[in-house]
Amino acid sequence: MSTPQNTPGGNPRHAKDPAQAGTPAAGTAGLRKGNGNGNGGVPLVRLVNAGKRYGAVIALHDITMEVGAREVTCVLGDNGAGKSTLIKIIAGLHQPSTGTYEVEGKAVTFDSPRQALEHGIATVYQDLAVVPLMPVWRNFFLGAEVKKGVRMNIAFMKKTCKDELLAMGIDLRDVDQPIGTLSGGERQCVAISRAVHFGAKVLILDEPTAALGVKQSGVVLKYIIQARERGLGVIFITHNPHHAYPVGDRFLLLNRGRSIGYFEKGQITRDELTGLMAGGAELEQLSHELESAGGAAADIGHVLSEEVQELGIHHEPSAGSDARISQE
Amino acid sequence: MAQTAEAPVTPPPIRDERIGRKSPLARLLARPEAGAIAGAIVIYLFFFIIAPPFRNASSFASVLYVTSTYGLMATPVALLMIGGEFDLSAGVAVTSSALCASLFAFEFTTNAWVGVLVALALSLLIGFINGWIVVKTGIPSFLVTLGTFFMLQGLNIALTQTITNQVSSPDISTLQGFSSARAVFSASWTIGGVSIRTSIVYWIVFCAIATWILLRTHLGNWIFSAGGSPASARAVGVPVARVKIGLFMAVGFMAWFTGMHTLFLFNTIQSAQGIGNEFVYIIAAVVGGCLLTGGYGSAIGAAIGALIFGMVNQGIVYAGWNPDWFTFFVGALLLGAILLNTYIRRRAEASA
């Protein structure tokens, strides 16, 4: 996957410390890829210091992130890290308790997913994408049927569906087959091309590769690139750094509702990303504790810290960046 | 990882070769009605051979008539089932509607049509309440409508007893507007010496409308999705709750229509009538290819399911058999249909 790695003009920028993220500098991020959004480089979607509480539970704390046109922002985190809460905020299902949510530079408050959709923010859920027993074309236009008088314009819908899928590289001979007969990857792609067709500017993909095999995951990653090439901003939620790294331009890592890092592509290697996801910082902490305990535990601690070093996930980054891991 | 992503960089267009290989017969078999059509032909031939009276046009007209009284209700019940819900109160709701119309018109000595309209309002209300409770609470419709089924059954018998001191409603044939209402709901024509009731025509018309709605309008899309995967449907903006309430009200509407047909045919209604019919409607829908779990089926299938029920119902009589065996055959048919449907759905859902 060479395209995303050598993105033209993709200068490495400093990772944003959440504390500085509100400064105007952050607003220029969209300029990196330039031409996409025709909006002076204002990011399509931006969260600034956003948090979410459910009663006493802090589900999300102080998250800052953005996605511009022709960009893929990956949100990584283990189960319970706050990924779903984050999506729900961006998708309009929930409102952030603190911080701001901006769409194309303007602060917004969405009361429903429909409002988010009207602003061009479409969410493709992992398992909610389609109705398996319904034909592909019915799924494609579900909820937004094209009508001719009272009845549906079926010929138009079938043709549009076929064409749109073809534009995404899926050549279906028969759009009348139940969508359940397609492979998991293809189903995701139907959902993605549907969102694109209905004018999405930002796609939120909720773990689109989670239930898929290696090959099918590759198919979905290809469509993420395709969506980006068509000028969309993509927010790609995953727990798999191997899926995120090749397609992503930015990476937001979450752990227990907090950001444990927000990087540009140039600031982090795949191994570092993997290490962070594997809980590198926690392993390191553990190794220090074991070492200070002395005796046999110290030996184990040494082994652990060596492993952490090898994985490249230790605290002092080798090159340059000062704020690689933004911490509270 | 890099390998994962590299594989699709040179994209051979993804073709589904299985589609090309599908024969026309396989395509026909994939339709929800397929099993029911085959079954109907077999059962028709069976009784045609063993029961000589079955061959008369007039016998077949009476088969169609019996079919239509069940088929009218099987149509909305099938739509409801495609929408993912049941209505166990559908059988007694027919009687409730007819009792309401006749008691109201008789006790207040109004025009028969006033009773008809009051009954319509009641039937729609029953449907609305069923649907509203189901979508608001998320309790399975099986339980909710089981409750309303028993409530209506009790109301039918108790209220009729209280008001008339009898087990049936009073004869309303002397009321104003009775003959015009009968002409609308329960007329019959004689064509070539064979008496045909309008309910057969209504049944076919309503079935056609339901099929059109299902296959040609966005409402049909919404019904399929509400039953097939309500969460997905909601996520793309389908008003699933309103669709389901609407379907319950459609059952209510048809319960009213069927009730009016029965009332104006016999002038009076037995208060305990209709119990058990809800299962006949559901059987017709399931035999016709509707999935119990929703999201799949057809109105035409339900009509054929009702026809199978009607043929067996009358065929046993024409064959001179003991009618006690009737429910055994219906049960066997149902079981066979469910096995077939399960097989078909597994094939339809099987992914790569």
C-alpha cells in the first residue's frame, strides 16, 4: 500500500497536545492535502477537548481530533477504550458533555443521527450496515427510496446501484440477489458506496474489518482508500494497528476514555503504533515496578523492559518529537 | 498488514460466479411462494382425483369462498409477519368489530353505517394499541397480543351477555342502511349458475394491493427492513416504530372488513366466534413462505396458503372423510411448510 505512505505534501507535523489544540494552528491541518474540501483547509470534522459523562462514569475525557477532506483519521483502542462513545458523538447519537464539536469550522450540536447526516456525516456500523435478506438495490436505497409518483423508480435505482458499486470496483451481475449472499467485505462496501452516493462528506466506519478475514479486510481497506481519493474524509475506527497504519493519515489512540496519543503519519512507525496498542506504556510501568521490587521479580522486570525497548514503545522516543505521547 | 492491504491493489473486479450459474428453476424456487404453489397444485390434484364432487365449479366456488374469509385476514397478517411481528388477537378482533357494529347500531337504533364506522374506529384503535405497546416496550408481540387476545375474547362474551342477555348479537337486518351495507360487504353474484361472493373479489383485490405495496413502493421496502433487521433500518432512517404500528392497524382494518362481511351475511354474530382463527391466518402466511422471524415472505404466498387451507377444509368434506382429521392435516402442512422455509432461508442467507 504505497499511496498513503507517500502522500504528496504530507509533511510531518508535531503531534498536537490537547492543551494546544484549540490554537489556530490546528485549523490549518486540512491544507496538507489542499484541494479536497474547497473550504480553505478547514477540517470537515473537529473535536476540541471533547468529553462525555454518563452520570458518574467518564466515558470519554478531553479528546481532540480532526479529519479533513482526502484524509483518513484512524481511531484505535482496545475494548472499552471509548471508541464507540466517540463515534456516537460524531454521528450525532450523543452530545459531548464538555468541549466542542465543529463541522467545517462551525460549532454544531446534533440532536439525532439524521442531523449529522444532513451535514454530510454518515456512519457505517459494523453489523448494522444492511438487511441480509433484502436485495442489494433495496438495501442501497433503504430509507431514501427514489420515487416516481407513489411508487418507486425501480429501474433507476437498480441502475444507479449497479453503477455506484462499479465505481467502487464491485461488479455485481445481479443487484437483485439478497445482500446476505455477498461476502462480509462486499457488504461493508455496499454500505460505504451508499453513504458516498447520498452525499456523505465524512464517513465514520465502525470496525469495518473486525469480523473479516485477512483478504476481505484488504478489500475493505481498498475501499477506504477509494473513498479518500474521491475527496471524502474518513474516520476509521479499529483495534487493529495493522489495518490502520497503511491507510491512515492521523492516528488517535484511546485507552480508558483518554487519548494516549495523537499522531501524524510521519511521526510514528507501525511498530510504535502496535506497541502503543499493546499497552507499551503499561508494560514499561510494570517493568519498573518489578525492577524496584528486587530479587527474582527484578529479573523479570529486566526482561520486560528489554522487550519494551525492542518493540520501540519506550517512553523517550528516538527521534525528534517532544510530545509524542500526550498525557494528562 | 502491508500484505493484507497490498492484495487488493491490483483489483480484479469481484464477480459472483454463483449468480450466473443459477438456473431458472432455482430462481423460481428461491421465491417465497414457491413451496406454497407446489403444495397447492399437489393438494388440488389430490382432491380432484379422490373426491369427485370437488371437480364441480360450484364446489370450487365454495372452496374459494372459504378461502377468501381466511385469505382477507391472512394478507395483513402476512405483511405484519414480514414486518417482524405477530398478532394473536386477529381472530377475535374480527368478532369484536362485528359485535361492536351490530350492538352499537342496534342499541342506539342508528343507521347500520354508523355502527360500521364506529367498529372501524374500534378496530383501528385495537391495532394501534397492540402496535404501540409492542414498539414502546419492546415486549415480543407474541405476548402483547396474547394478552389482548384474551382480553378481547372476554370482552366479546361478557359485554354481549351483559347488553343482550344472549350469546349472540341481535339481528340487525331491520336497521336502516342494512341493505346497502350488505350490498357493499356481503353481496353475491350468480355467474353461469355458480354463486360467487364479493369477498372473493375483495380478497384478490386486497392481496394485489398488498403485493403492490410490498414490491413496488418504499413502504414495502420499509416493511421488509423493519422485520429483517430493525436496527439497520433505524440506522438508515426508516421509521420502524411507525411502520410496525401501521401494520398492526392494517390488521385491525382487515379485521373490521372481515367482521363486516360476516355480520352483513348472517345479520348476527356469535360472541365466541373467531377463537383459533388467528392461528389459521398465521398458518396461511407461513405456508405461503413468510418467515416467523420476519423480513421475508409475500402476500401472494399468504393467499396461496389460505387457498391450501380452504381446499383441505372443503376437500375433506367432499371426499366424505371424517372432518375430525382436518386439524391433523393442517398441522402436518404447517410443519412441512416450516421445514421447507427454513431450508430456503438457509440457502438465501448462506454467504460466501
